Amino acid sequence: MTSTTSSRLRCLPGPGSCLLALLWLVSVGIWAQDGSADDDALTLNSDVKLPDNLWPPDKIVIPAPAIAVAAPEPLPPPPVESLTIMLDWFLSPQHAPLLVAKARELYLEQGLEVTLKPPADPSLPAKLLAAGEVDAALARQPLLHLRDHDDDRLVRIATLMATPLNAVIVTGDARPEELDALATLSYGYATREGAELIVPLLVPGSVRQTDGYSAPLNVHYGSERHLQEGNIQIMADGFNHSLPAQLATDGINASVIPYTELGLPAHDGLVLMINGNALRARKDTWQRLTVALENAARWIADDPARAWETLTEAYPVLDNSVNQAAWPAIVRRMALRPAAVDTRRYQRMEAFLQERGITDTRLPARALAVDPHGL
């Protein structure tokens, strides 16, 4: 075959034409390499020998990628933010939403690792929060007002108990018919609002200025003991769900006077406060925290009996007859929407404090309490 013929080779239309052309060219090359002296042109009857490596082997083994034979590395968990919350008191059923949220890992679902710390003294939580020593702290609404008028800039972001759990606890066989009869009795208190709000409502200034007047005693955590020993006759801020029952086991009768009978406006019984300096900078944190608290509160309300079992299994110190008897009343007072805020309560408390001469000005509600989901 001449070079002219080879250069004019073209693939004809139709399947297999190019393959035949390729085979023809290969055979020509092999014939030339063999140095055959035969100058006869190749025909369809000519013997053609193909190279051994022209076609791939019958079976091709392709190694499987590593991801098909081994599980992928697990993704790292999202970062968890640590929070320290200081309680207002030693562990109590009133802290149920906080405690249940921890026992059921509802904080972790929101990317939070929460540490709950009881205070060494009831006066410490708000002070440590104002100093930036803790991330959040519990208190009663009246204390929040008093602290903010001291320029502490604390802000309520959640309500755990919608109505007060504190009241005036009076020992004796019968409750006095007139509140005026309480003015000359001996008082004890454990909180600042007990000393600065409640006692003045029961003891007129004229009585407090007499020579025989005994100043109220700060009993700290020892209200039951001081009432038992007769050091005081009235507890200005006792827990109405537990203290009378505790005294009854000691053979001491006690009666309860709700704060509303003293003229104190209706207010939140237990609130979660943060330092105002961190309000907007960490709004996502407060939003996730209140979601966990709401999930806990709703779970408790759906099945209080099961919630009590969960609570006492996680915190055996709470498992006693007094707390168990108080549990239904605490569940009734629990806020089911912790983040939601009733601004009227804060406005009315501000008005009350100013009218009583306890404060000089009124703070706006937005400076005292917010819904973090509205930031």
C-alpha cells in the first residue's frame, strides 16, 4: 500500500467503520515492523496480528474509594456555652423549671451547659450579678426594683413563679383580726424587701421610733429555728408553701397573711435576672435559655406527678413530706411562658414605691423587664 492510499483513508458513515479503519492501519504497521519482503498489497484474506495489549483485560478491578468501606469521621458537636445561675435560696421545689430543664438535658438541646448554685446567704445573688460574678440570678420582683434604684441595672428576662411564694407568717393560735395588732410583735426577715417593704407596712413609723421597739432580726436561712425558739413572732418574708407546714411538725401554729392584704401590688413571685450590660450582647443566649425553661415548665404542667418523680430522683434532698405537699400549689403558680412580661406589674410596683416614699423616681418598665425574644 502506498502512502498516498494511507493518507486518503477516511471513516465511512455507519457503525464500525472507524474501528475497521483502525484495525487496518494497525495491521499495516505490524506488517511493516515485521520487515516482510512481500510487496503485495494487503487484502481481506491477509492474516492480521493484533498487539497483545490492544484491548483491556476481561476483568478490571477498580479499588473502591475509602468512603465506601469506612464510615466518615463524625462531625464535631456544636460548641456549648456555659452559664452560671445563682439561685435565690437553697434548693427548693420553687426552682422546678430550672432543675427539671437540667435533669432532662433541655439546656443541652439549646447548646447550653448550666450550673445552678445556691447562695451562701440570701442577700448575695443580686450583689454577685451586679458585680458580674455570675451570668444570671433569681430574685423576687420587688428586690429587682430596689436594686435598680441603686443603679445596679439588673434586668428580668424570665418569670419562674407568676405569683408570690412569700408572705407574712405569724405564729400563734389564732390570726389577729386587725393588722394593727402586729405592730408591737417581734419581726424577722431574710430578704431586703422583707426589711424595707414589708416591715414598714406592718409597723408604723411612730412605733419604730419608740424606745421599746426591737429592730427586725435578719434570720438569713434560720426562719424556722428563730420562730421555734421564740426569738421572733413574725416572719416578714416566709415561704407560705413550706414554713407553716414545717412549724406544724414542731407543734407550732402559724397563719399566713398574703402581701396583697398589706396593699403590695400583685407581682412576679420569682424572676430570673441578668446584668443589663449583657442584655443585647448575649440576646441569643437568653433566648435559648428561656426556650429551655418554657419546655421544662410545659412538661411539668402536662404531668406534675411524673415531674415530681423526675425532680426528686435528680435532687433527693427535695424528697420530703413538706415539699411533696406543697408541690401542687407550686405547679399552679408556675409561669408557662417564662419570657413573656406583664409590664403593668412593673409600672404598678414603681408607682407604689414612689407613693410610699421608698424611691424618688419611677423607672420605665422596659428598664426593669424584657422579653428576650423581642430584642
